[in-house]
Amino acid sequence: MDIVISGIALVILFPLLLMVALAIKLDSSGPVLFRQKRWGKDCKVIEVFKFRSMRLEDCDASGIAQTTKNDCRVTRIGKILRRTNVDELPQLFNVLKGDMSLVGPRCHAIGMLAAGKLYEDLVPVYHNRHVVRPGLTGLAQMRGLRGPTDRPSKARARIASDLYYIENLSLRLDITIMIGTVISELKGGKGF
């Protein structure tokens, strides 16, 4: 299902992907894609693709410095890409490659902080979320638990949603999350 849907999505979205790539090139210098090392299944390190939304000299390849609202590092086009979550679309290639799934816990950058602490220190069962492939979207995102994790409660709620998803893994839940994500994005998304 992951391969078929991501392949079809890439074909359908190809004109949009080209327009976004051109807009990024016209807006700021540097590569169109941003690559970052993140946690994959079984804590394997994977390289995740995103459209670059920050100025090249300000990009944080480690992902430790999370983006905040009105972050001065974000380009004009980057603001639109983040608000609409279009910056995530190149991860369809990660799904096609087999590093990611369409649905699963969102993959975090290695060393990512939540409320100023490593996720692993804040939530001792953090790595339990890595028993499945990370997803392009997940239950936590559908529940609105996106963006910077500046409060411990938000970080814990995000991980709790990920673990609930894993414990209740089913095709029905995946379809519910995919439909919920599409509806959420059509209503304006929750990214920034």
C-alpha cells in the first residue's frame, strides 16, 4: 500500500513539486532539497528529504534547533511551505525507498530536544516508538500535536499518541489517519 500510494501521489503531484522547486530556487540560493539524519525503524539512522525552507547558511542539519513561530531563518517561500506542510512532500520518496511508511510515528532528528531536554530523557519509553517505520503522518499529527515541543506535556502527549498507534496498529487505523490528515490539510493544515 505504501509503495502504490506514494508512487501514485508522486505522479499526480509532479507538477506541484516542480513549481515548488522552482519557487525555492528563485527565492534563495542553495539546493531545493534539505536532507537530515533521523531515527528510523529499530533506531536505524535514515536520511529524510524535505523541501528546503530556510536560508542555506541558517539551516540546522542536526535538527536540534527546532523551528519556532516567526523564525527568522525561514525564507518567504519556506513560510508558505511550512504553513501548508508542502515541505514534507519529498518524504514520499522516503516511503517509496522503504525507509518510511505513509502512517506511523513521525521521525525525529537524532538529538532532538523537547522542552529543552532530550526526548529520551524526558520520556523513558521514547525509543519504543521505533519498532515500526516512521510515517509521513501519524496519530499525533492528526490530533494536532505538531510543531515545536516547548512544553513537557506536549512532548509526552505526542509520544503517548505514537505508542497508542503502535499498540493498536491496523489497516483501519492507518486509513482513518490518512483520511483525517487529508481533511486537516484541505482545511488549512496545522503546520507553520
